Amino acid sequence: MSARVIPAAVDEPRTTLSRCREQLLRWLIECAYPRWAAHGIDASGGFVEAIAQDGTSLARPRRARVHPRQVYAFALAPRLGWHRDVPVIIERGWHWFEQRYRRKDGLYRAMVADDGTAVEERALLYDQAFALLGLEGCARVLGSARDFEARALELRALIEERFATGDGAFRPSKDATHLESNPHMHLLEACLAWSQAGEDTGWSHWVRRLVSVVLERFRRAGTGAIGERFDLDGRAISDPGHGLIEPGHQFEWAWLLMRSRTLHGGPLLATAGHLCALAEQRGLRNGLVVNALHDDLRVHDANARLWPQTERLKAALLLARLTQDPLHEAHAAAAASSLLRYLATPVPGLWFDVCLPSGTLLHAPATASTLYHLVGAIAELKLSSSEHERTATPRPT
């Protein structure tokens, strides 16, 4: 629990990536997983919403998305080198989720109180998408893969029944009169996971379906950026309260589109490259990915949350592997270095969530939902290292 996070100096990209990889993995294994296993889980196995910067868990209402995200984050732990009690953590955490969030109709309510009593009964597509992802994490660690896939297929059928618009897209909630790209993104993420882990061919069909929706309906004319909110006909809705263009989502979509390329016939690598270039050129200030841009790509919210930095890292690493372009490796190195700033907390294993334009990090509680982003980025960083070692050829001496 004593691993210190020291921001990396500017250096040759591959050297920087290697140093950051070592620091981030050590932080995750020695600090983050132990901290969240000890203080991020209550006595009954439920995951807490946040941990204060003094290391104590906070009694807050718990969003449905937190539980499957934590299940997924802990399901990756053995692959990353942390093995302690993972099956127990996941089994108890999923049981808590099922008992407190699942409604009689089979969908999951949006929020419960800290004691598990219902607070928000609505079922949101966003939360159902993460439930699908959490089920894949359960299948990976707990065995009984067919049983967990059967549950996932039941939920997928309910999503089709309750949220589908009839033309390939999905409403964010049953009675919504608009579309949101973000729930589609996480639904794609879950279907990609199941297309690799499951037996049902419908997962691959859903991947193709969701990719087609984003390419045909969610991209802004002119810039090609992926927007956030649309009417049911696919026309963009300018809603400053939700951000117009989120650079972090451009990176996140790029990563998912690249992973979908073997299942979809479109030019996904080129599209992903365009999204990354747009976010790199217009979405960075002081080396960090800002929260939101206007439609014309002027900065709307110059604060920089932690999660967009993780998505920049994931996208840049995968783009570098697929294109062998050193520019993307340099972007990955810069993104990896930027993460370390947020992790230099007084209590190891936590993070600061927001960096202001001045460079000041807000000392606020670490929200549990961000662990999923961090684990995903570190997993991509480790995978990138393994791929490089496997494909590298010796240089002549």
C-alpha cells in the first residue's frame, strides 16, 4: 500500500509508456484494488458510491451503474496481477445488485439508498447496458458461463422490447422522446464483450447494428464528431446542460469502433482515426482532455475530468498498434503521463476526479464509477506491452 505515484518526465514515447505502465500497474495492484476491496465494499457485499480523500467510505445513494462497473473492474484483476478474493467479491457484489436493483419486470432500477432501499425506480438503458457487461464479468470469473449468458440474453430481449425505436436505435428510457449516443456506446461495449465470450450469434449482429446507428445517425455534419443528444429522427439537439461534443467520448467511440472492425464492413479504422485526430486537435488544453466542446468545436467546459484521459490512452494505444504510426504512440505516452497527476492522492489507491484550467486538482471524494475507466486503460496498456513484445523483431547490432 506504499506505492507512490510520481508523474513521468517528458521522454521518448516508448520509454515513457514503459515507465508509466510499471507505475500504473503497481498503483493498481498495491494500492487501488486493496483500497477498494477493503473500504469500497460494505459488510453485505455491496459496492459503495465513493471514498473520501481520507480513505473512509461515504454513505451516499448508489447508482445502478456502479455495481456492474465494479464487478467488471474486479473481474479484470486476475489478468492484471491481483488475485485476492476476486470470486468472492464478484459473487457477493452481483448478489447485492440483483437483490436491490432488479425490478419485477426484469430490468434494473436506477438508484437505491445506501441501505439498499429503492430511490429511483426508472429503468435506464445506460444501466441495463452495464448490467450486460457485469454479467460477462461474472461469467469470466465465476464459471457457469452458459447460465450467465442466458441471463444476459433475457436482459437483451427486454432491452429490445422496452427501449427499441423500431429502426435500429434505442431510447434512453422507455418513454423518452429523444435519443442519446452514450447508452448506445456502452451497449456496444457489452455486446462486444459477449461476442467474444458468449455462444449466441446475436451478439455480433447487435455489434453491427449499433455501429451502423452511430455512423449513420450520431455523427455531426461537417466535423464528423459524434454528438450526445438527438431527436428520434436523428437531428442533433443542442443541450448545453449535457455538453454538445465530448472529446472523451470521441476517444471512447474510436476505441470501440476499432474493436468492432472485424464484425462490421465499414471503414472503422479510418473513422476512429478521424475521431482521435479531432479530439487531439480541438479537445486538449494544457495537455489534458477537456470535458466538452460547442458544436463548432470551441471549448464549452474547460475542466478536465479523469475519465477522458483514460479513454484517450486506450484509443491511442489501440490506434498505434493497428497503424504502427509513432504519432499515436506519442499521444498514448502523453495520456499515460497525464493519468499520474490525478492519482497522486494523500491516501494511496484513490484519485482526484477534476482538474481545473489553472491546473488545480479538486480535492473531492473518489467516485467508484471511475475505477472501471482506470482499470480499462491499464489493461489496454498491459495488452499493448504484450503485443509489442510478441511482434517486435530484434534490431541488428
